[in-house]
Amino acid sequence: MDHLALDQAARAILRKNDRGGYTLPTSGLYPYQWNWDSAFAAWGFAQFDIERAWLELTTLFSGQWPNGMLPHILFHKPDPGYFPGPDVWGTEGKGPIPSSGISQPPVAATFARMIYDKNPDAGRNPMAALFPKLVAWHRWFMRWRNADGMIFITHPWEGGRDNAPDWDSAMQAIDPVGVGDYTRRDTAHVDASMRPTKDDYDRYIWLVQRARGLGWDDAAVAQDQPFKVADPLMTFVLLRANRDLAALADALGEDRAELDQWTAELTAGAEKLRNTAGVFDGFNLNAGHHTGSVSNASFLCWYGHLDSAQMLDELHQAFDQCRYPVPSQKVGSDWFNAKRYWRGPTWGIVNMLIGLGLADMGHKAEAEELRARTAALMAEHGFAEYYDPLTGDPAGGGSFTWTAAVWLAWASPSNGGA
């Protein structure tokens, strides 16, 4: 299939998953609006329908809580078969739309800037309406997820990388007593060997039940938080998003002083995520140690505008080890599993963020090689949720919105590459 046919196929996936204002990640497996999925979808729509792109972001922020938190799931319409649904989260009265009680990586400001830059005239009014909401969300992160300039998560789902090895030590410290019986939906749609384990899921639900019991009060949830891990992906994403939001402040004539202060704090804090091997990885704040993993999140240093010779060397190793880099866990590590979610598979969305960062920091050859290999992966194996980095076999959900969006916005030769 040539790239123009793939462009059409990717657009068709976005339209198929469109629910009139928001986009499903994929039918069946994920029947609601997910936070960072939606931002990727908006950037995909912007390649052919700029108004629909702004509507995606506007709908997403319609679920923002008064405290500034933007939930990771918005339950726009009932779907009794999904677990955990709104009855499990118990966030009634917290926000204007039934939702989860945690957030997700704040990529929205970065994609809002990209969409705005494509057509400033069409984007000025929607961007002006979104700007204070984005600032409020970033302020929430800086108040409630900030540990000396490192952004931490209080639930694996909040970081987007549900079963990444970065969380293992913190998860093992949790005894999920009293979690009760439940029925997962994900394993009814996808091979269980590609998903988090039952032990992982028990702890996910235990953390939800703990926060629900505390009324989703930020201060109470933070007190003696049993899961508190500084996350390179979260930190680098917010760092980049603050810079993009500051650029939007300039375009709109808004004050950027607070944003610049946050950028300086996060730039210094991100260095603390660099372990003794020179790799950026998770840091268990309760236990006081690095994970020691090389994940695809480690390579987002360039996306956050931090250069690293060590990470460039690691990237070249990933290129040598994998036909389709970048694996979510280093090939050959004790954690590596080529098909289990965030413990080995390649994710198009993270590849795009890595590629954008590489290009911004002057590593043009690596950026182009990553884009070309990702494009070949999608052309050969379709728009899956994630892929085996060694063989390219598709895994997880199919006809996936954010993978189609990555093709349209970055991987396709139609847009000139990275």
C-alpha cells in the first residue's frame, strides 16, 4: 500500500472512532475519551480538519475539575461493560462530567501550539479559550505532583505506562488487601499475555479505592502516598508543554512569567532523574532509589530539551537491536517482554515525541531514521496500539486512533517527515 492510501486509511480510523466531539482510542477496548489519546487525535485531525482538531481539545477540557486537574478518562456515555467505570472511581461532584480521579501526561499544550501554528487565524479564539485551562492544569501538576522539580505519579495509569518496570518496586510495596472481586474488560478484547498481570491490576484497583476513600482530596491523597514515583515521561512532557504554553502566551499577549519559572524548576529537577549510568529513569521517592531501567521514556530527554551523549549511545544500541525501535524496555534486560504492553513493545506515540525532540536538538539523522523505521512499521503492520520491536507484529488494540494520528502528523511521507 502506498503512503497516500495509508493517509486515507489513517483518516478513516479517526473518523470511525469519532463520537462527535471526542474520539475513542479504539472501539470496544477503550469506549470513552482518554486524555492524552485525545490530544494525539487532535493533532491527527489537524492534518485534514482543523476545526475538528480544536473541537477535540475543547471537549477534553470540558471535563476539567475546578482544582485544575484534567482527568485521564471522561465517561461521556454509559458503557456498563467497561471496568473500572464511574461507579468504581466515585468522583461524583468533583467535575462537570463523570470521570476518573487521576490525570495523564500533559501533552495537550504542545499539540495545541502545533495546531495553532498551522493556522493562527482559525486558532486564535479556541486557543484563547483553552489557554487559562491549560495554565490551571499545569499549575495543578506543579502543586500536587512536584517533588523538587521532578514530576511524580500517584498511580501507574496516571503516567500512561501502566506496567512499566519503573513502577515495580513501588508496586511491590503495596499489599492490595480487601480489593475484592472484579472482572477486567481489557483481557476480553486482547490476549492477556499482552496486558498487565492480575497482581498489577489488584494494585491498580487498590490505589483507586484508597483515593476514593479519601474523597479524591489532593492533600489527603498526598499524605503518606504509598505509590509515589518520579517519572521521566511526565517530567519531560510537562517541561516541553510549559515551553509551548509560554510561546502561546506570547502569541496571545498573556503573561508568561509563571510558566518560565516552572520551566526553570523542571529543567533543574529533570537532571535528578539521571541515574549513575547516565540514563533517565524512574525514581521511587518513598524508597529513595532509581529503577535502573532504560525505557522509551528515557529517550524523551531531547523532547524536554536536555541533551545526553549517553542516551544517544543507548538510542544507537536500540537501532542495532531492533528492527522497529524504540522498545519500551531495553532488549536484553531482565524486564524485557516483546509483547507485554510497556515492558518491551514499540509505541508509535512515544517514537513521535522522541523524534520531535531529536530534531529540535539537532540530531537530524537519528530523527529521520526513527521516523522512517516507524513509517515502515505502520505501512507493513497497520495502525495497532503497539508492536513487537523485533518482528513488528501488531499487539493490543487495532485500528488505533493515536497510531493513525502519528502516521498523519509525523510518519507519513506526505508531511515531509520529522
